[in-house]
Amino acid sequence: MSLASTCHQPIDPAEIPRYLDQGYRIMDPHLHTAKSPDVVPAPHVQPRALFDRMIAGGWSFVTFTDHDLMDAYAELPAEDPRLIRGVEIRIRPRRVGTHTRTHTLHVNVYRLNEGQFVELASIAARGDLDAFLDYARAACLPHSLNHPFWHEISEVLNRDVVVSLLRERYFEVIEYNWKRLPEQNAEMLALARLADIPVWGGSDSHQGRPEFATLVRGESFDEAWENVRAGQAVIVQQRLKAGSRHLIAKDRTTVPT
Ligand SMILES: [Zn+2]
Ligand SMILES: [Zn+2]
């Protein structure tokens, strides 16, 4: 049986072991810890506890993408190559192309140091999306547009802005987000397919529950990211079926939990 050849075809979680056996790595690129203000600060969502649990569970790379802050990394082992610094930055663009009626976007950025985070946060606060993306590209910082159809409750979604963002390829990679409605993900996949933009998947868990999200080849995160950009990532279907986790737990010694 061949493996899915495109990131645009989510696979069933039961297929994960087959991918791992063929050299794929597994990661959840979108996770929040107790540092995010909208996370209940229970012990199991503290950064170190969550990191240790994920490493013990066999996740290949671990990143935490708290909202507009990177405080978690002060408590994490910077020298561990499986730890990938990340953050979810919010930006409400003053304009997107010719559109000035915009809504807030969430962008995940990875491998950034403290200085780069401060710079990006300050550009984001000005709502200058072009400068934000120029900075991230110039600094070779992996980044993706999260859940394109999300908006703040106080805002109105401007669908034309989302279409422009994808059609005009503002972002190299778009996120399939498990917290969104299946219909929103389906629409995002259709648009991404039309624009030929690679997709990867993240759980966006605020409860310390990383899920099977993205499978991709790569010895390091940098290699894996290049494969994501090349459209080689495989996203796992939106909902784990009852029992899948146990099936995998039975068959493997390293089990993402
Ligand atoms: Zn978000
Ligand atoms: Zn998030």
C-alpha cells in the first residue's frame, strides 16, 4: 500500500505507525502551555511537565506556541534539539492588498530568538503585515498562517481577505487546525489546493493534549520544515477515532500522548 503523496489528503490516525515505520517524524506544531492567558494553569500544562510527557511519549519535535509570549522557554532545556522555539503572534493588518477591512490573524513563527520575537511583536503591533512577513523571510524563520477563517469575537470575518491571503500566497504554509469546524478546514484545504500552498496540521490544544497532527520526513526540524514547504507533510484526520490511540499504544513502544 502506498503512502499518501500529498499533504492535502488527511489520513486516518490508524495509519500513523505505517508512516513512522517509513521514516516519518511526528509533531504537533500548535500547542499552548499554562503561560497562555487563556489556558487554565493546571500542573499538566506547565511547560516542563508537558515537554517531558511529550518526549517520553515519542514526539519527534516539540514546540509550544503561546499567545504573543515565549515565557515557556525559560523553563525548557534549550540545548535539546527536539525542542523548537515557537510563538503564536496576533496581527491585525492595516491592509491586505487593497482590503482595509481586516480581522486579526494568528501567525505561528518558529526558531526565533528573543530579539527576533521582540522585533516581530513590535511590527505586529503596528499591523504591518508586509513588514512582518519580510522580516520573517529575511531571517529565515519558519512561519505559517493559522486557522485562516478564525477571527476575534468582536470582529467580522472578511472572507475576501482570507481569499487574498491564500490566492496571493502571502504565506508559504497554511495550518489545518483541529479546533476549527470541519467545514472551515475543508474550505481552507480547497483554497490552499487551488493556490498550491502546502498545509500542515496542529491541534491548538489549550488543555495539554497534543494530538497526532503532522507527519513529515526530516532528521532535524529544519529538514522537516523544508519538506513541509515542499508540500510533503501529511496531516492526520481531524478527529481521532475511539480506540485509535490504544491501537497505536499496543503496537509501539513510543506512543505520543
Ligand atoms: Zn490562534
Ligand atoms: Zn493557538
